[in-house]
Amino acid sequence: MTAADIIEMIKKLPPEERREVRAYFDQKEKAPAVEPPRTIRYAAAEKFNEIAPGFFEKHHELFRRLAEAERSEAPTTR
């Protein structure tokens, strides 16, 4: 279906339905098409140093398993 086909279909609609189509597109033109990009925020060094030990302690097993997987996938040199 082409844009011309859609336009012809809209022209054949009753006036009330054409107003609904117009209202829909008017509303879409006012709204942003895409979300604005999110800003990446970094923790201040002091805050990171404050929370990092607890984070690594809490997730110790996860980091151990990730390191183990990394070692098993690393190419060996001989």
C-alpha cells in the first residue's frame, strides 16, 4: 500500500473520522519523534570508593565465575 492509497482512503472517510485522523497527526507532530538521548552519569571517585568494596563483596561469586569463564576462553600461548 502506498502513501497515495492511504491518502485516498482518508479522503473517503466521513468528516468525523477525518477529524480524528487529523487530530492524531497533529498530536504526533507536537510530540518528539524519539526520546532525547540519555546522559551518562558517573559516580564521583569518592562515592565509588565508598560503595565499591561492598558491591564487590556482595557479588564476589559472580566476579569469581566471570573471571573463571574469561580464563577458560582466553587463547593459550605455547
